[in-house]
Amino acid sequence: MQDNPTPQAATLDPNGLSRASKILPLLPFKKSSLFRLSKTGQFPKAIKLTSGIVCWRNDQVLEWLANQTADCSEVSQ
């Protein structure tokens, strides 16, 4: 069986960077949790581009999503 990525995840270029507004639709939590989990190491670390712009590496976000999906699959078996 082949895993089909969500349409939004398919639009993330693994070599690029994304801001919170681009990755939040892929996540099961809100913006405040995104920053908290990123800060505590439970989500990929944010990259501060300027004092007001923060982004995440898409490859790390996609890997995190894949790991979460794998964890859910193991629990449901």
C-alpha cells in the first residue's frame, strides 16, 4: 500500500523554508502550540530570519509529519 501525502504536504518543497501560515494547515494544533513545541524540541527548531520572520525547514517538517503518521499507524495495529 502506498501512502498518499496530503495535498498541502505535497506542496512543500523539501529543499525550501516555510513560515507558520504555510505549515499550520498540515498540523493538528494551533500557532501557539507550534512555537511551544518547536522551542521544547518536540517539533523541528524554528529559524529566525529577521526579528519578525521565523520559518522552518520543509524537509524537517515533512520528516516530523511522516514520523507522526508512522506512530499513529503503530498504535492502531
